[in-house]
Amino acid sequence: MSQQSSKLENAELKKWEQEVRFFKHIRKNLLKDQKLRGKFVAIKDHKIIDRDRDEFKLARRMLAKFPEQAVLIVKVEKEFPEYELPSPEIVE
């Protein structure tokens, strides 16, 4: 992996983490909104840019609209889902 691609990945990861923090910060207010509670929201640049009951329909729209950019898609519910992503390992 080149140093430049590593920097890009780090920047994307930082941006992703910021979007997750933003969602956690506004989640309680979103739960009060009947239009959003129980639905999936798409977050980009600290803004809710779309919503849908169907996570896959929302994801398809976001991929079509922002093909090269990360968009956080998360369900507005009481508990925030925590995901554990395995770290890639180099096998020699």
C-alpha cells in the first residue's frame, strides 16, 4: 500500500468516525421525530440527506448519487448498533 493511499484511507476513516459521532449526538432528537424513528437515515457531511424504511433502497440511492464517497446509513432506534469489523491481516 502506498503512503498516499494510506493517507486517503486514514482521512476516510476519520470522516466516517466523525459521522458516527454526529449521529450519536443527534440520535435522541431523531427518536422524537415520527418521520425518522424506526427508519434508516443517510448521513453525509453532518447532515441527514435521505431516509427510508428499506435499508437497501436507501443504499442503492446513495451509491447512485455518491458513487465514490462514504455515506453513513444507520437505523434510528433506541440502541445504537455496534459493529465489530475484523482487521485485515497479512499472512506470510
